[in-house]
Amino acid sequence: MKQKVRRTGNLWAMKPPPFVGAEMIFPCKDGYVNYLIQAGKAGARFNPPLIKWMEYDGICVDALKEIKWEELDMIDFPKELRDRFADILRRFFLKHTKKELEEESTKRRVLLFPVFTMEDIMKHSQLKHRDFWVEVEHPELGITVPYPGPCAKTNDSLPKTPSRPPQIGEHNLEIYEEELAYSREDLAILKAEGVI
């Protein structure tokens, strides 16, 4: 039987329609962070250190402290519990910046990620440290533009440095003559007719 799938927005869909989901994106002081409320083994691993951190920060977490996360199943995760957890998370995240949450979650081994803007990505210390951004010349504009570099670096060989995208029609002759075997006369006709 076919089912019409719809977008779930800020919910991580845990089963097909009717969707049961958990929020993933939460506002913080200066933007948003991603934290997936989980149950089962993942919940048992990542929720307790976050709950302890929230308690240390003065947030009341009594409703969450006694939960046996490993005994909960994501599919049957009670909505009331997910909503209560989400409400507590909202209060906690709004007290902190993305940077504070990222740094502390790394120390506490909490699976939490900042939601980056383009400016955040360009300035991120890890990407700078890896020399991820590569300046690519655009002679037609008279400038260089930062492009994403190789996603991985190895000792064997570096992936090819990115190049600028081609101009419109820049490779027409190569494609039409060499690849598609059009003659110059054919190209002149196509150009006159506005095809190329």
C-alpha cells in the first residue's frame, strides 16, 4: 500500500504516518542547536549527562532523573515525556550560546550540535585548522572566492583542488564537436536559431 509522505518539519519521524516524532532543533541565546531526544541505548548514553549538566546549571530536572532510558523504545516513547523533556531543554538552551553549548557538550560527551549559519561555517576553528577553505580565482570577476576543499586528507595523495564553475557556453565546442560530433556549420545554425 502506498503512503503519501509529508515533511515533518522540526520533528524526527520515528515511524511512518501518522508520524510520531521528537523535536531536534531548539533555540539558544544566539541561534539554534540540534539535540535529538532519544530513548533506548542511545537515550541511556546521551540523556543522563545532559540531565546532570542541566541540574548543575540550576534547571529542575526531577521529572527526568529517575527515567530508565534503556527500557524505553523510540517508537513507543510517551509523547507527554518527550514534550516535558523538550520544555526543559528549551529553558536550558536559551541560557547559553551555541559556542558554550558546543564546548561543554564535547567535554560532557553529550551528542549536541550547533546549527551553523554560513558565517559560522566560514569562521569555524576546526575548518580553519584543517585548511578546509580553498581560495579559487575567478578572473572574470577579478576576485578569489573561498570554496570547500577536500572533505578528507590522507598521507597518500590530496584530492584535486576545486576550480571555478564554467561560464555559460565555455565548453560548447568541446561538448558539441568532440562529444556529440556536430560540425561548425551545425553549431552556426543552432546559434542562429537561438538553441545555443
